[in-house]
Amino acid sequence: MLGMYATRTWGIHHDAPLMFFVAQRIAEGGSPYRDVLDMNLPGAYLLSWAVLSWFGYSDLAWRLVDLGALASIAFCVFWIVRPAGRALALTAAASTIFVHLEGGPHAVGQRDFLMILPVLLALVVLLAVNAVSHPAQRCTMLLGAGFLLMCAAFFKPTAILLSPLAAAWLLFRPGLSLASIKDTAAVLGGGALALSLLLGWLLSLGAVVDFVSLQIDFILPSYGNIRMPRSSCLGSVLVLPALVGIPFLVMSRHRVRYAIVLVLVVFGLLHFHVQGKYWAYHAAPLQVFSIAAAFLGLGMLIEQLSSRKALVAGLAVLTVQAGTLMLVLENFGVRAWLHGKSNVHPEDRLTKSLEVDLRRMKIASSMVQPLDTTHGAVNAMLRLGLSMPTRFLYDFPFYMTGRTRYLDSLRVEFLAAMEKASYPAIIRTNQQWPYESGYDRLEAWPAFREMIERHYSIAIERAFPDGKGYRIYVARRT
């Protein structure tokens, strides 16, 4: 609780403002993909839309969403590990909380983290369904599990793998029979229901064609091919203790539960590596599933030991957990908080500075075009209620290597929209993901360079000690 309280000031930044900007456009009657070009799946927009509708663009509301999801995930982990022992279950739940908070402000509300909750809820239902004998209640629970698994895929597409895995387990684990076929149909039916509702919503907004086009013309040939350098992360380290229960798969009474969670660990590995970007938050499912598997496996190990050896094993777990706790709390600056000097703040210096500059320039009621990815330009625009003259939230499709006909068409569309809007102000950050920072990447695009030289001048340029910076361009006076 102390660690969670110390993070109360973490606000909306990094990827979240992009999702909220799309949600804001939806709230105004627009359509994702058609009116705002972003490659994320609709689940992130729907959640942001709900938060925006109920609470507004609020740092506190978003923090509570993240902490609420974290508490729910931790409770699911506790429930899954509980048969192996209450102490192990509590330690697993605490570890889940510590590991997520250790990711810092960038991990707040990330799609990879949020998708864990419907997956674990579905797992809880699947593990509990055998205790239900009433056919209608059993069918309802399995429909719900299938619905939840598909909802996870609305945040990250890799979760689409989980529905057929759950169906195969229900179909073949007790042996193929009419009852197992009905169970499988219920899970798949729940997933089909969720998918139908989502497609119906996109169809009502007129966004289905744009969504499909984005996947085929941008995600698969371009964005999906971007590969970042592999980095070591806590998720990979946690895989090793997750394997501790494998020698006891045959003899342990927890073998089914452990085997299912171990399958989720494999899924977490696939989820992390298939994306190929290796951001730390991409490892969130791998971390949580590995923690659950590790403590279940430890319980299976303790089952095979004498009482004295079991006590030694338990003390070893507590020692490791105490060390983890100290490292995590130190990382949060809790010691500083206890002395009234909390140093836990989002990296929002650029956003706040940009807000001040835009207000000073009296652009607060105009359209502004961000040329940025996640450095804070969109966040500042949301806080000031600014809109865009184009549908482009970020600019990396304009300078990506390996140009395609689709990427070139985006360039043409962007220039035409800027001309139609009479060249509104531009916010450019020095972020050039996935390349090195600077302002030179778009300069290799001759038509863009000509537009800037003919129609714009730099009104303000800021640089910060952390290497971030931005420029505000305004139209030249004629």
C-alpha cells in the first residue's frame, strides 16, 4: 500500500494521451482510423472514452484506473496461487504489485498490462467452472470466459491465441464428449459475441474499411517490421523460477492449475518477442504469469519436502521478497516521500512548458498539428482542448524507411490537409522514433522541406537537460 500511495502523482503521459486523443475525437462524433490515424486496437480507445466521459481528462482518474486494474490482477494471482498456500499466494500478489510499480510512470495504463486482467479473470472462471453442476450456470460462466479472452485481444492482437487454446483444453482434457463439445462451443460463442459487438460498433462509425486497410497496408508491411534491439528485462529473469514446478507435474495435486499458468508463461514469451519492439511494458504479461507459475511451482516443491525443509524454503522466499521490496521502494523514492520530499513525478516538463508557450501565443482556440510520437505534444494539446487539421497523431510514418505506396499516399494527404487548413501552427519535438533524436529526419522529404521554407518560421524553440526539446512553427506573415 505504501508503494502504491507513493505513485499517486503519476499522471497521463507517454502512450496514454494518444489513446485519449482518439477517444476525444470519438466523443465529438468522429471515427477511429478514419478521422484519426493510429494503429492501436479499439479496446484502448473504448476504455479511454469511458474514462473521458465519466471523469474528464484527469490524471487522478487515470491513476485510479491503473491501480484498480493492478489490485484486481493481484487478487486474481492470489486466487490462482491460493491452493498452494496462503503465504505463497499473498507473496505472489505482493510481487505482482511491486513488479508493475517498478516499471515506473511509463507502465501506467499500458495496453499490455491492462490485457492481463481479462485473461486472469477468464482463467479464474475456467478453474472454477468444474465446481458448478447446473448446466445453465456453467454455460454462462464459459460464455463469460470466452468473452473476456476476446476482450483481451481488443487491447493486443496476440491475445487472439488464447481463445482456441482455452477451447482445446475444454474439448480434450476430460476426453472428447458431447459435454466437452458444449463447453468448447460456449467459450468460442462468448468470443464470437464480443467480436461481433466490436465489429458492429466499428461498422456504426464507418471505420471497418479504414481499420482493415490500416492493418493490411501499414501494420503488416511497415510498422510490424520495425525491430528494436533486445533488452534484458525482469520478465525474462522471472521465467526461470516459473519452471520450478515442472518436475512435479505428474505427482502434484496442483498440476492442472500449474500447467495452465505455464501455458500463459509461454504466451507471455510469444507476446514479448513477436512484437519485436522490446519496450519494458511489453513484458507485463510475461512477468505476471511467471510470478503466478513460480509461486505455484514453489508450493508444489514444498509439498514434496519434510516440514523442516519446507520451513527453510519458505524463509528463502521471504528473504528474496524482502530484498525485492527494499529495491522497489527505493526506486520509487518512498524514503524521500517519508521525509516529505517525494521525487516521484512523471516526465512532464516538456508538456507543461509547451502548455505555457501555446497559451502565451494565444493558440489555445486554434488547430495545431503535432509532429511527435510520445514526447508530450499531444498531451499538451489535450489539456488545452486543441484539435488537429489532419488525422495524423504522429509523424514517423512520414519518415520511415522502406517507403510503400501507402506511406507515400499519407505524405500527399498530409500536405493537402495542411494547405487546406491555411498552414496552421506545428509542434515538432526532437523525437524521431525509432531513430536518434533531432529535427532532421523529415528534412529528407523534399515536399515537406519546401512547405516549411515557404510558409513557416520558428516562433519558439526549447531544449531541456534530459535531451528533449520542441519547436513551434507558425505561418509566415505575407
